[in-house]
Amino acid sequence: MATAGESDGLTERKEQDMEEQDTNVNIYNWGPCLMKCTITNELKKLLLSEAKVGYDYKSKLAGIIEQETGYTDQSKDKLLPHLSKCFGLYDQAQEFYKREKFKQKPEYIMSALWINYQKQHEFNPPHDHDGAISFVIYLQIPDELKKENEAYVGKSGGPGGIQFFYGDGTRDAITYMSHFPKERDMFIFPAWLKHWVNPFKSDCTRISVSGNIHDSAKINNIKLDDYKKDNSKT
């Protein structure tokens, strides 16, 4: 008989017995489906170049960021064929996460697309997005910021990190995900998922792109005409 603080190995033996009895054990995923992938260099260059002809987008956003630029309809038209491939991957990720196929494939339309030029001390407070799914892509991570983050000591993503939060925060469940991104990282997630972006002290500019997707057109066949029709109703 084991005394307090000791183990007599009964738990281990019981687990072995379960294997011998061919007991079925299922572990269920819980909460939102958050996916990270890597975009191509071609898409990165296109996102940077098309942002040069954009327009001021600050009034539509929650960020404490001085320069946030919306993409024009013409730019969206060029970018959608590239981005839709990433959204198709998210469809697959959701099926894998939920362990079931869609009865009917989701239909989406891109409703918003903008670029963020985050500078020293700027940040995004906790917020969520409009639509069905949202995403963020990181295009430029300056060396100064990388060094600042490497020197950080703590449990979060550190300076310039992105945080996702879901649920009541109980310590017995995973309710928080924090990450310091690399260039060309893309996160796709439900638009209602709360998230925020940490400030940093380095005198540099970190560039990212964000967007929102609404239910409307087939994800692999998004057309600008559908986008215009959707916006005309609001």
C-alpha cells in the first residue's frame, strides 16, 4: 500500500489493462479552430506592392496604430486568387479539427482587406472581427523587433506577439494561445475569436495584413462582382 505522496503503480497497470481490453479512447477537440500556414513569397510581394495605392482605413479599426491602409477593389481582384487557396486550406483544417466532413461546403466572400504599419509603442487592444472568419498575415518583422522579443522573459508572445483568448480562463483547459510571428506566417480563425497584439519598444515598423470573410460566394471562386453586390445591401 502506498503512503501519501507515493504511487503504487495501480494507475499505470490499469492503463495497460485498458490497452489489453481494446478499450476505445476518444479525445475531443474543443473551442475555435485556429490555423497557421505560410504564404508564398509571390503573395507577400503582391500584398506589399498593392498596398501602395490604398486608402486610409483607421476609422474602421480598433487598433492604436497611426497608419492602416485599405486595399482598393482593383487590388482585391488581383489578390483573391492567391488568398482563396489559403482559405481552402482552412476548410480542410476545420474538417480535420471537427473530425467530420461539411454537409455543404462553406460559401464565403471577402468583405474587408487592410494593411497595418505598426510602429514603436503602437498596439491592437483586445477585439474581434466582423464576418465568418478572419486572418492576419505578417509581411515584415524587423531585426530590431526580433532581438527585443528574444530578450523578453515571460509567458506571453512578448513584444510584438499576438494573443488569442477563448473561454472562461480556467487553468484546467487551454483557453489562451500566444505567438511571436515570423515573416509570411498567416493565421486564420473564426471572426468572433478575441485577440490582441502587443506593443514593442524598438524604433521600427512591423507590417501585417488583415481581412474579414463573410458568407456569400464559394471560397475557391470568390469574385469582385459578388463583393460589390454584398456591400450594396448594407
